[in-house]
Amino acid sequence: MNKKIDNRIGWIRNIEKIKRKDAKTYIIEYEIATECRIAGVLNYINGSILCGPLTMEKDQNGLYHYSLKIRYYQNEEFPQSDERNKKGYYFKDGIVGEIVSIFSLYFRCRFYLLATYNGELTENGLRIKIENVFIYKPCSQFIHPQIFSSNNKNFAKGLSEFLDLIKLLKEKYHQQFILSCYHYAQSLKEVGIDSEMIFIRLVSSIESLSKFIELNKKDDLLKGKNLKDVIKKEEFSKEISKELEKIFETRKAKLKFINFIIENSSRCLKGGNYKAKHCKIKKEQLPKILGAIYNARSGYLHSGESMYLSHIVKGEEKWDTDPTVGMFIDNRFFPATQKLPYAYFFEGLVRCCLINFLKKNK
């Protein structure tokens, strides 16, 4: 009988293991940084995860530094083959990457891993620092003001409860949820570098979870069917059958993307500048706006097409979109139906949807 594989997020499994009686553990310290000043200290489950300020002033790049300590379970046994499979849990940046991605989602700011510290300096041992190479480009804060704000950011207020909420998430969502957090966190790092990549990452963040959306029969005539129910696979070669299976499994991806956001966007469109009504996006407009975003992402990836982005207007950071109704560049005309909202509008919408999804699927 096959052993049930635990595919929960890595830091959750790690915490359960270090709580075992006589468990052998060790601590690794990380230096992380962000543009935001975050007060307080996170002390999660008796020091399993600790995080707090390392510097009180910004460095030359405008970053505040923080110390993140994670206690790890010292696994002295090699995992057995029946504890792994092709659909087993995996996150390329390990537990620290999971934690930093979750921090980005919770605080709505970007974090950078600066260095990793191992060991302690003693008469018989060394403390080793491994520096991490990363890309950082300082930029004007008005292009995406929300992620640079330090208001109401505190490691000691609310973060532990947010981590508890993730622990309660149904296991079947763990892999996709952490991938969604990762793409969201990566999108923030594109601010000031590549506006189109912000949209690429944010669409991927939603698509990580939209695969769980169930369409009704009206929207998906093939609902509940397998490829073999639709065609006779034996009429095709093995290679063609595999290609058809991939197409079949990813059908209706755009509609699932739109439906995921619609279903999880409760209270996500509050605020904004109601005096400029033509620059405010209302819920009934979302399907068209989301369709334009998805089409722009697909055109960028599959055809190399440029996106029609809303132009930043300084002093109007509460607008959801710019007031233009079309755009000419050289001989190309971009109709208003192709215009994308401001990146900060879509980023805020995606973040709100991810948090709502988390709360709904405990």
C-alpha cells in the first residue's frame, strides 16, 4: 500500500517536525531588505521563525535591513522513494523563499535576500556569510506608491495570524498557492524595471490557482469529459495524443482566469478617485478589463506584441486607469479595448483576490 505523501508547504512541515520530542534542529540566519520600515518582531511558534529590524536607517539604495532566523529540522534519514512522486511538492527557493514570498503578499512590499549566515564564531568554528546577488533599481515611488508605504506595517501585528491562516489552507491548494505568492512577489520586483513583466507575473500568479475554478456546462461544453470521450485516441500517434491532451487540459484558461478574479474580488475595488469617474474601474467592467489583460499577456508571450499600458500621471495616483480612449504609435493604432489599467491597480486586485481565496479555503 502506497504511503500518503505530505504535500503541504515546506515551512509548515518543517515546524511540525521540529516540535517533535528530541528533534535535532539548527538555525540559519538570513539578511533581507525592503524599502519599507517595518516595526516589531515576529516570534512564530516559540522562535521557529524570528524576524525583526537589523538597521534603523536606510542604506545607500534606500533599503531597510532585517534579520530573519529560521529553525530547521535536522533530517538524518534520506527520504524514501514512496515519499515522492511526479506531483510532489517542490519550491525552488526552499523554506526561506516561501517565507519571503508570503511576507511580500502580507505586507504588500518587495523583499530582497541579501545574505545567508551559517554557524557561530567560536574557538573551534566559523560564522560563514554567503552573499546573494540580486538586481535592484531605485525608482520614483509615485509610479507604484502602495508598495513603498510603511504605514501599518509591523512584524508583531497580524503576521502570525496570517501564517496560521496559511496552515489551515486545504492541502490540495498548497503547491499552487505558494507558486501564486512567488509570482506576486516577483511582480513587485519588476516595478521601475519592466511594466509589462509586472502584468506577466501577476497573470501567472492568478493562473497558478485558477486551475481549480469549476466552469458550468454552459461555459464548458466538455466539462466532466476526458479526451478519450471526445476523440478516438488510437487514430493518432502517441506524440500527437500527448499534444492533444495538453491542449485539452489547458482549455478555457482565459475564462478560468477571469472567473477566479470575479469570484474572489469581494471588497477589492474600494477606494479610488470617484471625482474622475472615467478613470475608475467598476466591478461590472472587470470582465472586459481582465480579458484585455489576458489577451495582452498572451500576445506578449506568443507573438512578442507590445502592451497598451496606461500612462502614469503624477498627482493622480488614485486613478485606476488613464483617461485615454486609444493610442497612436507610428503606424499602429491601439483601440481603447486593448488598454490596460495601471499596474498598481491590477497588483492590488490580485493581492486582494489571493487573500480572499486563502480565507475561503481553510
